[in-house]
Amino acid sequence: MPVQRLGWVAYRQRSFMAGMAPALMVLALITIAPAVYLVLTSLTPLNLTLPNTAWDFSNPAGNYIDLLEDPRFTRSVWVQVKLSVSTVILQLLVGLGVALLLNGGTRIRELARSGFLIPMVLPPIVVGILWKVMYAVDISPFHRFMAYIGLPVPSLITDPNWALFAIVIAETWEWFPFTMLMVLAALQMIPASPLEAARIDGANNWQIFRFVMFPYIQSTLVVAAIFRLIDSIKAFPLIFVLTDGGPGDVTEVTNYYAYRQAFTFSLWGYGSAIATLMVAGIFVLSWVIDRLTGAADAEAD
Amino acid sequence: MATARSRISRRQMLRVGAGSLFIPFSLNAGKAPAQGGKKPFEGVTLNISCWSATYPKLIADYLPEFTERTGIKVNYDTPGFPVYNQRADLELSTKGSGFDVLNVTFIYTSRWIGAGWLTPLDPYIKDANKTPADWDYADFLSGSLQPMKDKAGAVYGIPWISDVLMAASARFDIFKANGLGMPDSFDELDKAMQVVNKKEGVAGFSVENHWGWTFIPFLQGFGGNIFRNPPDDLMPTLDTPEVAAAAEYFAKLLNSYGPEAASGYTYDQVTEALRAGRVNFSPHNHAFCALMGQEGSKVTKTSNFAMIPKGPKGRFPGVASHGWGIPVGAKNKDASWEFIKWSMSKDFIARLTQKHGLGSVTRKSLINSDAYKQRMVINGVDTGKIFLDSIAMSEQGYMKYRTVHVYPQANAQINQAVSRVVSGQMKAKESFAMAQANTMADLKRAGVKF
Amino acid sequence: MQRQIEPQPAAPRARPGPASRYWFQRNRRWLGDMGTIALLLLVLFPFAWLVQMSFRPNKDILGYELLFEPTLAHYKALWTGAFPASFVNSTITSVSSTVLALVIGVPAAYALSRGGFRSSRRIALWILATRMAPPIAFTIPFFLAYRYLGLSDTLIGLIIVYLTFNLALVIWMMQPFFDGVPRELEEAAWIDGCGVWEAFWRVTLPLSAPGLAATAVICFILSWNDFFYALVLTRTNASTAPVAIVNFIQYTGWEWGRIAAAGTLVMLPVVIFSILVRNYLVRGLAAGGVKE
């Protein structure tokens, strides 16, 4: 009967709304409220040693103007770019390579897959400690081995030219399993017929990869790259343990600079401004990428 | 004595409620002492933290005694210097009750006292019920107490050390074998280093990488200063030619005469290296130098000590005091004060100097005692005298830069500036020009008007 | 008339080049396996090194000999001091946060799946956004707010903060599982007189149990591994295991054993759990972005 059915539909919709409501409220409370508070704080010169700075909106753009003129900030952005680009590219390459290797389909490789996961699931602080051991010249087996064979390598993390590179290596080690898993999943979804056809046609491995496999995994690579890019902006424990932003500020990425300003000197207003800019930057970046890949997807379809 | 729990606010109810859900707060605060055979503070737990200097590390072994005597359990934590400072500063800024006793670090004294984050201690000292007369507050060196006081003279910390930078040589026999004495000036130091470096596999020079502390005697020795006229005129003066010259000299010492990865050495590493005879000369804290004469040291018979070398513009041995303080938000200040009393009592400190060779103490009676004087003589050299002479020099006032409330920011900038010069990233002039600009920006943000 | 196609033996294709290349091609499988194992050993080397350090006696801690006398001294030493308490804290916060996220998030995921809301795309974007924001954007306001509310250094404070990523994760991960349960089953239950949520509880949930389990484990792993929030929002009472390890990091040679032991203990639960849910891991970590 139409009346009963209508009542049921309404009831059903209400039930679903009721199911969503708590989650929406909680999400709003813990994401929107802090975001608003963050932006508000960034408009004040909040400094906990000077209590009267708490709600001082007399100079709202003050922090932002300071930021634009702050060479340390611009430098941190540049360091961030260097770190993100290198580590994402490396993660993609290594992940792709290992995924191709593991695609072989033997039992051993299946089992090995779990082993390769380990770097990614370790608590990041433990990864930091691992690499601190690897990079500490008098402790590290790597350094001592190199010295043993007569090619001593000086300390990397105290060398301004190599410190960032050292972090890139550690970061790549930690996260390549992510891209590896994603690419592997995509590889295993490639239908068998094009592969067979190519093989029968006499294509060598490189050609098979380039012309048959690559188009299938292309979008996966892009998605993986986006995720790794966004995650690389959050890099913290590695820098905290390995270099503390140094030597000097060679490895001080924007995230770390914000941490220093807010949590080392209690300059909350300034730190908030940096954080706000970071969030805005990430949103813009994702929007741009979304547009680009959306357009590419539309073309591919 | 009014404690912090005279007003229960909603926040405190929430906190207690939340806390009691998960981790039982074992507080029995406010209990009357000595209730029929029970210990005065039975059931109380204190959270105490300090940076990992000799004295705080030694205390850890004696905590069971303290618990035995008073019933107070102690959660004790001694992280490295920079980690400790950052944590303590963050915690104090919340006026929270996470810690009951904290180290008042020298460079932060003005900041923490000025912001009202520490508890005034005079009421505890003057109250005869809380502090027996023989604890003898007057016994503390006035020079050590000075930074722990605010402008009005109220005291916020009980100093447990006066850190003094002095010159130490672990393998003075190498100096002697080459006809050299302890270098007294920067020039003599440079010449001596050229000669003794790498002799017998011992690196010439080493210094801990807290440049904001160890570089300053050189900076001032060349005629530079951090601020124009602290504490009134806080205009930074880091971009002067004197500072650049000092930085170049300092970097040369480290790079030409230092061991591998010299610029990464922390204070524990330098101490270990000296004790093992792996490095020769170091400007180092007296308290750590004293360990060169302690068991486990390989260089007791070959050490020598002197005051910090002087530069063209004079001698400026660094002097700094650290003390125990009570955060303003601590829950059981009486118990906190018990800890401070015990750990700074005459006989406890005397025991530490006797048994472990603890140096750089702040109690006049101890410094003048024969037993201490004897302990401080290492290989025939009276380090106690060097200590006192250096403190006497510091009364001229050149250390005022360090208790300025914005010095931590300048300290961080100096650390980075020297780091850049030592690692070869930048020339001294450039690096310190950058430090100057950054310091001015940091100071402005912290509310300093130029 | 049909021609009989006779089966022909597979002839080896003529390959140009030296015989060794032929050997490589023939044994590709086996070589690949060996290569995999070698690569795996190389990649896991730093990890293995840390674990073995945790068993080495102190005087030998930097040594190389493979046959050392394993000792449990470091683990025993960890048991005094604040480390066990931090381990307990980690467990409590991770479990509680996971449970809370599930309780709030699972109904929402179901509602999104079945409700046919027009704004579900916008909600998906919102979820993606929370995932993208750097933790510092949250820690500053939370730190200041907790200071006022008295939630600094409490476990509840951490649990609430962990919801910022766990809740979104639960919704993101569970929705496709619910999508995968055929509507007919639920509709049958509805016709039988079950309410919407009763049917959910009786029919849908049991069918999505594996997804639920995987989601729970991933939430647990992410909470357990967190470092930044715990570093900033806790001091002594509520500090979790990853933060407690930092206390050991000072350079005095003899602490390395304890650091290694602490690191090994802290990583153990997550490594075990991860291997159990490896198939769902990528999905969880990529929450919000993969276009199905």
C-alpha cells in the first residue's frame, strides 16, 4: 500500500540520518572546531609568556606578513619541495621495481611480500631509531663495513650536503612498500590476454612493460604518488630523531619549522600561521592534482 | 599553608574524573605528617625531571633512600639537555601539573620566572615548620642564587650547580713532551694544537656542540657580545667583525684539530672521550672535568687544568647555574619541597662529593671543606681553585646576556650559526649576519621592542 | 572436409646470442626468486640489526660476531622505570580509540552505503581532507584547548585526538564492505518486520565481519604508531610507548641495548597484526582517494 510504503521510506531515511548524525557531529567537533581555532590563533601574536597576547586581533595579518618576509620559512618550503620530490620519485621507482619482481607468481615471492611490508608498518619512531643506528658512524655496520674495505664514508647526517639525502633514503626505505603494494595489486589485475598476445608477437620484456603493462598501472602510480606526496609533507619522526632540522636548517621542512616555532618558543600565533598556510597549500595542491588527473581520466575513458 | 587545591574548578573536576578512569593518580596529598608510625608523605608520587648532568644522574641511585625516609615515590627522568629544556618549557607554559619538581635551566630562568611559571620558594624556606634551621639556606653561594631570583629578590630555585667552563687537558704529558705548557691565550692554544694534534693517535681539540654555551668565551674574548647592553638594551650584536673572527677561529680549532665527526659531540661524548684519552684539550664544564679524576678514567695521571684561555679582549669563563624549582601547577608542593630539601642537604651533597667526586657544588661550607678541596685536586692541580677564580671573574657581569628572558632564542640562533660555519656551509660573516637577522625577528615576535 | 590439426610439440624458439643468455631465460623463475630473497634480506637488514642488538650483552653491543651470547638483560632493565606504564598507555589508547571509532563510524558507514545521500561525495571529500591535514594543524588547537580543559597529559585527550584519523578511516573502509552485502538480504529482514538497525545488526554486520576485523586492526596500528600527538599532548602520566623510547635516546654507549629492546617491543604488536591484515593494508592507508 502506498501509504505504508511512504511511511517506511521516511522511517528508513530517518534511521540512516540517525546513524550518520553522531559521526558527523564528532567529525565537526574535532576537525572544524580546531580548524577555526587554528585560523583565529594565527591572527593573533599569541605567546604564552605574554598573557595579554591571547585574543589580540589588533594586527590580524601580522604573522602572515612576517612569514612572507621570513627567509627561514621560504627556505623550509624549498627544503620540503626537495625532500618531497626526491622521496616520491624514489618510492615510485623502488616500489615499481619490487612489485614487478614480486609479480613472478612463485610461492617464495608470495611469502616475501609479507616481509617487504615491514618497513611500512613499523612505528615511525622505531624507523627513526633504526636509521640513527645506521647513520651513527661509530656504531653503524654500514659505516664500519665501508671503512673496512677501505672506502670510509664520513658521517652523513652531520654533513650539510648529505643530510637531506640521508633522510630521503630512510624515508624511501620506510614507505616504498606502500607503492609496491598498490602497483602489485594493479599488476595482478591486468588481464592475461594482452600479455600473452604480446609475448606471442615476440615482444621483449621491456616492450611488454612499456606498452602493455604500463597503461594499466598508470593511474595507480598517479594515485600512489599523490598519497606519498601528501604524506611526505607530514614527515616528522625521522627528522626529529636523525637531524633535529640540522645541520643548521638544512633538513628543516615546513612542518618541522612550525613545530619549532610553536613548541619550542611558545610562539603559538606564528606557528598557527605556518600551519594554516601548510593546510591551504595542501588543499590547493590536491585540487590541482585532482583537476589534472580528472582531466586525464576523462581523456583515457 | 595554602596549597593549589583551595579552589576546585570545573577543569580540575574534569581532569580528576578523566584521570581516575584510566590511570589511578596515587595522590594522598594533604595528609598530616607522621600519623602514628606512618611516613610523612606516604603514598605520594612525584614526577621529577632534570637534564642529564652528573648530579641529577647520581641522584637516581639514591632515590630509594628518599622513599624510605619520606614515603614519597619518585618517577625520575633525565633526558638530554635540549630535549629536557623543550619539554620543561612546554609543560611549564601550560602551568600544568605534569611535573612536581623541575630543573630551572640557566638560560630559561628569566623566561620562566618572568612569566610566572614557577613557585616562589621563600615561604617554604622561611617557614620553620617546613625547613629546619640547620638546612642553612645562607650556605648557598650568592652568585649561584642570583639568577634564581626575580627583580624583587624573591627566589624561585635552589641552585645545585654552578657550571664553570674551564680548560682541561687529558694528555698533558704530550704537551710537556713537546715543551708546551697549558695554553693561556687563543694564540698559544692554536700553536699548541698544531703541535700536539694526532700525536700518539690523540686528537687535539674537542668541545661539546652546545655552541651557545661553549663558543661564547671565544666570542667575548675577541671583543664581541650577544646583546648591546643586557639586560636593558637587547639589540643583538651578532653581526660584528669580532664575532665573525671568533667564529672562524673556533671553526678552525674544531675542523683542524678535532676528531672525526667532531661537530656532533654532545657533552657526554666529550666527557667520555676525555676520560678515555681519545682527545686531548677541551674547554669543558668543571663538573664533567672532575670526572676525569674518577674511577673508570684512564687519564687521571696525565690530566691538567687551567682557566679558559684569554683572547685579545680578555678572559670570559662561562658561568651558569641550574637549580631545582617547583612548577606553579604542581599538585603537592610540600612534597616537592621535601625532595628539594633532601637532595640539596649538606650531608647528601657531601656524600656525593666524597663518594663520586661531584664537583661544582654551590654550598660554601662544602667548597671550603678540606675533604672537598682534596677531591678537587686532580693530578696535583686544584680544580676547585680554578672554579672559584672563574666564578669571581664572572661577577664582573659579562654573563648577564644569559639570563635575559629571550636568550633561548638567541641561543638557538647561535647554535645554528656556528654549526653552519663549522660544517663549511657558510662563511662566518654570512652565517652570523643571518643569525642576527633571525634573532631580531625572533625577539620581535617575543615582544621585545627595539 | 576438416583438416586434422595435429598436436605439434612445442619447439624451442630459436634464440640469437650466447648460450648463457639462454640459461638466464630458462632459469628466470629461479633467479627471480633468489633475487627476491637477496633483496628482502637487504631491505630487512637494518630492522634485523636492531633486533639483534637488543639481545646482545652490553660490552659487546657494537660487535659483529654472529655467535654471541644472547641476553635478556636489556628487556629486564626496561621493566623498571616508566616503560611498562607507557606500554600499558599505548594499549589502552589504541584499543579505546579503535572501539570508539568503530562505534561511531560503522553506523555512519552503513548509512552512507544505503542511504543514497546526495552529499556522500562531499562527505568523502571531507574525509579525505582530514586525512591530508598535517598533524601540526591539529596539535596546536588541541594543545591549547586541552590546556584550558585540563585534558593535557591524559589518556582521554589522546583518544579524542586519535579520532581525527580513525573515524574517517572507519567510514572510508567499511562503506565498500557494506556496499558488497546484497540488499536483498536486508530487505528480506525488513519484510520480516525487522527495523533498519536490527537488520543491520543481524544480517549485514556478521557478513562484513572480516572487513570489520581488518578495519579494527588498522585503526589499532595507526593509533599505536602515533608519535607526534603523543609527544606534544602528553608529559608523564599518559605518555605512550613510542614517546617513552625517546627518553632513552642520549648518547651514552650503554643505552643502545635498551633502545633496541624498547624498539623491538614497541614494533612487535604492529608487525604481527600487519601480517595478519596485509591484504587490507593499502586500502586503509590510502583511505579517501582510490577511485574504485
